Amino acid sequence: MSEEIKFDTEYITLGQFLKLAEVIQTGGMAKWFLGEYDVFINGEQDQRRGRKLKAGDQVSIPGFGKYVLRH
């Protein structure tokens, strides 16, 4: 089961997503988090804080959960 994360812009960055999904408390933690944990976007590993995520993208973070982005 995936948790839906809603946003109202064309895209959000992976760093913004982590904060929106309450995986991290502050945007400044994104770089550290991505260095410590594996993040998979649509099945591919990606640790780039600036990666653009769009509606329909699926994010999986082992140990934290699975998320689907929606408008």
C-alpha cells in the first residue's frame, strides 16, 4: 500500500518531497538523508536532492514506506 503525497505545482524536488512526506524535519536534512538511505524513484535508485518528481511518480524508501505523488 502506497501513501499518497499531494502537491500543487508542476513538479517538486526529491528534497522537497522528503520534507512533504515527513521523512525529514527540515530541508537541510535532505543531503544527509540521501547519503545515508537508499531512495528508489519508479524502481530506479536516485540520491539526487534536486531530482524533479512529477504526479504519478512512485518513491520507495526501504524502512520508511512507499509513496505515490498526486496533484
